[in-house]
Amino acid sequence: MDTFSLAESFVSINGEGQKAGELALFLRFTGCNLHCSWCDTKWANEPDVPYESKTTAELLGIAAESGVNNITLTGGEPLLQPGITGLVAALLREGYAVEIETNGSVPLPADMSPRPSFTMDYKLPGSGMEQQMCLDNLSLLTECDTLKFVCGSKTDLERAAEIIKLFHLTAKCKIYLSPVFGQIDPADMVEFMKQNRMNGVRLQLQLHKLIWHPDARGV
């Protein structure tokens, strides 16, 4: 029986992605294979982070008790959890809308049916992790998915624009630019978008960091 390392679970609004502002149950798993410079959940990636081992049945119980239809699997990196595809299939069978937040370095499962939606990062130079990106993932994204570029500088913005154009990404999925909190002025990002005629690209601020303290957990 598969078990999952659950760091925390809570109900809040989605802070980003296509369902920003909607209620969701967040299941946060431990562990990540990347070390982004601006990561805001490093605590969940530490080897000694407290966690609970949960079975699929137990996670389905948490979902049922929440009374919320949207389920966001996050981390850490949820795709590193053994058995994650089985958990997703079980949640989908129960009628939940499942979103997986993934860092872009782990191959997306190509054989999921029915399929969840993915909110995937493309790590830009400022993250220090761009070389870890799995570029094959870009061809697997669909209109149900979101590709997110977290930008901390003009260099990051320029690279995002380059990748979007090179892989024709606005024709594949929803594209969002998001600022590294406190490192770049969103107004400057809008000016960049205007100057570069970035049609089909959205600027998105992390709602949870505007509503609550930027370092607050469980929100």
C-alpha cells in the first residue's frame, strides 16, 4: 500500500494559477529535488521536517471532510512521491478537480487517464535551477494546464519571453508571469509586457501573500 509524506493539509484559496481565488484543499508533501533561490517552502524540503505518513484512503478521508472540490497537490515536489499517479486517479474517480503544482524538472506522467491539471514552473536564471528543467514537459502541456514563470529581474523577464516564443507556448497552455515577492516591481513587469507585446500572457500576483503575511503557513 502506497503511503505519502504529508507535511500539512489545509483549506484556503488558490493563490495562483487558473483557479486563483477559488477554495482548494492543499495537500503539501515533503521533499524537493531543487533548491531555488527564492523558494518560499524550503521548510518542507528539509530532511528532518515533521510529516505524517498517509495512505490513499486516509487522504481521501481528508478530502471528504474538507467539503471542498478543488484539490491541490503541492510540495516540495509532489511528483517525487511514490504512488502519486494512483492517488490522483483515486481523487479524480471521486469527482474532485485535481491540480498538481510541479517544479518543471520532473517528467510529467504521460499516461494519466483521466488527467489532472498541472501548474508547472519554468525556472528562470534567477532561481539558479534553469539547467534542471525538463524541456520535454513543454510539449505535454494542454489548455487545462498553467506554465508559470517566477521572475525576479529583467534578465528573468527576457528569458521568459524567449522561452515563450521559442516553444510557441501561448498556443499550448495558459502562461503566467509572477514576481518574486519583494524583488521586482510588478509595474515594471507590466511595462516589459507592453514593450514586448506579450499577448496571451498574464501577470499574476500571489494572492495569499497579499492577504496574509508573506511567510505565513497554512494559508
